[in-house]
Amino acid sequence: MSDTPANLANPNPPAIAVRGLIKRYAKSKVNAVDGVSFDVSGGEIFGLLGPNGAGKTTIIGVLTTSIVPTEGSASIMSVDVARDPISVKQRIAVVPQQSNLDRSLKVREILTFHGAYHGMPRKAREALADSLLNELGLGERKNEKVNRYSGGMAQRLMIARALMHEPDVLFLDEPTNNLDPQSRLFLWERIREMNARGLTILLTTHDMDEADRLCHRIAVMDHGKILVNDTPAALKKLIPGGTVLEVRADAPANGFGAGETVRSALSAIPGVAKVEMVEDEKSPTEEGSEPALSFRVYAAAANTLIGPAAQAVLASGAQVRDLSVKQPSLEEVFIFLTGRHLR
Amino acid sequence: MNGINATKMTLDRTFTERRESRTFLAFNAFFAILRRDIRVTGREFLPFLLQALMQPLFFLFIFGKVLPGIGLAAGNFAALMLPGIVALTGMIASMQGVTLPLVLDLGFAREIDDRLLSPLPVWWVALEKVIFGAMRGVIASSVIFPLGWLILGSGFAVRGDRIPLLIGMVLLTGCVGSTIGLLMGTVIKPDQISLMFTLIFTPLLFTGCTYYPWAALRNIRWFQVLTLLNPLTYASEGLRYSMVPPIGGQNFPTLGIGWTLVMLTVSVVAMFVLGTRTFLHRVVN
């Protein structure tokens, strides 16, 4: 999509447009966001992925008017964020990582006052508050204060609050970070449902599984830059070879250096793009068993390698424990792109 | 889900039209936020009054009733001190209404985020805090009058010919307190709260000419000059000017009222500008 005057001819301008965005905080030597551009179409679920400090939260801050960009521009529904923050605030909603619910108000009031802040008439906001509370399973505790709410309930209430003023774009900052599995599934369902109603959603996460299940498109960020921006399926094709065969084997009792032997045997199989030896997280705790070796064999068609791989393991004097074909996960794409070191 | 969608559809039309006017949105949000503060304080009105009035109640009793009663203070001391108590109560109530919630909100609770994301200029959120704080101050100050009348009995004396000025002074005192509260609330970090309250409140309390008239300090000149740095001095003296009845046909000597009003206005404007600047600095990066 373009930001030229041809935009007028475009019937569907992007819901979110970011152009050459740079943010450098005072006293910082590096740019927190370093020349980022992307578009999110209306009705899309867009994921921003990246390690801590990659710049995701800064981008959300700029788009939600709480951070002023150093350079570049950002717009929501064709309204410039820096030039007209009031109109932008009326069109967006934010669900933050940590609860920022107004603890002086009762649950229902949190919603009705939010509606009032955004100019909803009394009857409208009261009706919508009640139906949202019922819909999110909070209807019976609507006259309590939030102090006694669990993390999951607070999260649901923040979502209800976000939906009160009928935003066009919803920002979810690591929405399932501290949730139990039930709340997480419930939230995923809600996100899909809200999206089906036409809401454009931008979410940040480091949960690859979550991004994979929810997002239509994902941008992987690191050091303030977007490394790739594509559909989950397309991102997975970035992995060399395309598919993965996981091989676990028992080394012979005196098999010092057996790992390397097996690895080179596996690498020698025709069609293998790359073999990675993985630390097996189970072996140190499994008492009485020999330490297991674990490998990832990358290839275009890993399923055809099961036989040759088993033979290769046996030929190098080890025993096959387990063989399985895996589609590469986003996690592998992520590690592949951003490296393994800790932040 | 369909039911909700239907409700929304019917609401949407008027709602979308309203989106167009930013001025309407901003004013509307401002008053909604003010209503929120009134609702929250209204729910805890009794605790609020007790908190604001406990100290003045005992001050009035000890300094206005007990000390003159045992001959340690002159009979008209109550009349001189009453304006100081009105000023002090208003200042503290308005400051507390702004400072404490702001320190917590900006520090970690971030409960204010929902208001910052409302469709109004961010600095209006600070303005609302100041106006609401001033309202608290005015209420607390006003309750001192019936309270003083009850406790001081015959010692209660307020001149009746400067009532409009008195009302103006009470309003101005509330604004002085809430703007100082804004600055303090945006500067203090949560872990410094108790230290800062002691370091700022105590000197403010005792150098503000609340328990003694300014003119009486002429024998301790350096202290008299020092008190001029405290906005509370002008609030106390301005209230003294509008409240203390003439003694033997002579008006009680106070700081000049013109000078007093100018200094109070300067304090309100300066503290508001500084406070809003730090506020913006804390909430918009």
C-alpha cells in the first residue's frame, strides 16, 4: 500500500500505517525503534514478535499516543497519531500487560465511566456494560471492586473496557502472559471473535504458539528493527530445508564423542540440509538411563528420511530411541532469526 | 452475541456522529473524569471529612478554648487563629486530594491510564485534578465555620462586610493547595512518600502564619521574611483580612490585600505550569 496521493484511489487504506518510525529516548545512545515501516489492513490480526527490548512496547506506545516519535510517522484509520491524538484515542483501545483497572470504582462503573469518558450517552453505556459483563462471565460480580479479582478476571474486564467505546483498532500487549491455560484459551476465542466482528487487532507476544494460532501476519523484531514481516506459514519456510526430523538416540555406554559420530552420519544422508545437535533436557533427570542424544535434521521432505536416519544411527553404534517428523515451529524461526543469547 | 450487536448498531449512529467534534469529545471527557472523582470521594465522604477535620477540631479546641481559658492566650486569639485554621485545612485537604493519588498512579498503579487515553488533551487530566482538589479544599474550609462556631462559642467572631472577598479567598486557597499538590504528586516517587511529606508538609505548616499573624513577627525579622516564601502565609493573611473583626474601631493589621492576591495568583499559575510540565513529562515520553 502506498502513502502517495494515489491513496485517494485506494478504497481500503490501512487501519495502521507506520512509516520510517524512529524513537530514541533521552539519555539513550541507540534507537529503541530504528526505522520501522509496516501496514496493518482493516480486519487483520497482526502480531509483533521479538525478544525483550526489541522495541515492541515502544511501537505500541507511539500508536497509542503515549510516546512521541523522534522521526517518521504513524497513523490509525488515516489519522496521524502525533498531529491528532484526540481523534486517535477515540478510535483505539488498549489492553496492557499489567492491570491498570481503576480500583476506586466498582466493576460495572469501570465500564460505564470508560464509556462516559468516550462520550457515550448514559443509557447506551449502561446497556453495553451489562451485556459485555454477561458475555465475559463477570455479570454476577459486577458490583464488587476489582481488588478481589483474579488475574484472568481482571484481564477479561480490561477487554470488556476496551470494547466499550467501539474502537476500530485494539492493542493487546502480551495478553496471555500471566494467564492460566483456561483463561488463555478463553482469551484466544474472544480475540478471534472480536476480529470476526471487524476489529483490527495488533498484539505483541513472545509466545510463538499464540502468534501462530492467532495472527494473520507476524513481524519479527529485534534491536528496534523489523527482521521479517509475513504470514506464519511463509515465515516457517525461512527455516533451511522446510521440515524437521527429530531424532533421539541412546549413546553406547562408553560412547564418548558418540554425538559427533551420529551427527556426521546423519549429515551424510542425501537430501539433508542441516543437522543440529540439541541439549536433551530430559536426560540428566532420568535416573538409570543412558544419556540420550537428540538431533534436529532439517530437510525438504523429512518424512522420507526416517529409514535412512535410523540406519545412520545404528551404523554409528547408537540405539534409536525416537524418530518424529515435525513442521518447524515459529519458535525455531524466531531463534533462527534472533539468535539464542539471553537478553 | 447477536443481541449485543443489535444494541450496538442502534447506538452507533449517534455515537459516530459525536466522534467528529473533538471539542465536544474533550469537554465531555473532562466532565466525565470530574464526575468520576466526585463519585469516588462522595462514596467516602465521611472518612474524607474526618481526615480533613480532625486536626483543626483539636486546634480550635486547644488554642481557641483551652489556652485562653487558662490565661495562656489573649481572649481574641481565637478570632486571629480561626482564619489560619481555615487556610490550613483548605490547603491540606486540596493538596492531599491531588498528591497521594498522583504519586501512586504515576508510580506503579497506572490507574490513570484509562483517563489519559480518553479523547481529551493530556494536560486537561492535570487540570481536572487541580479543579477537583480545589473543590475538596473549599468543602473542608467551609466546614470549619460551623465547627468554629460550635467549639469557640462566644469566641467565634467573623466580620460580615467582606463576605465576597472571603469566598474568593477560600476558592483561591483551594487552588493554591491543589496546584502545589500537582507539583508534589508529579515529582515525588512512591518510595519517598513519607519522607517527602515530613520534609515538605511540616515546614509548610509552621511557616505559613496559620497560628500567628504576620505583623506580630516584626521582632523576629528574619523569620518574618522567611514566611513570605510560603504561599500559605498569603492564604492565612488574606483570610485574616477578610474575617477578623475591627478591634476598637481599628482594622487588624495584615499583609496588604492587593499584594496578597497577587502572590496567591502567582503561586497558582507558577505551580500549575510547573506541575503540568512534570505531569506531561511523566505520562508522555
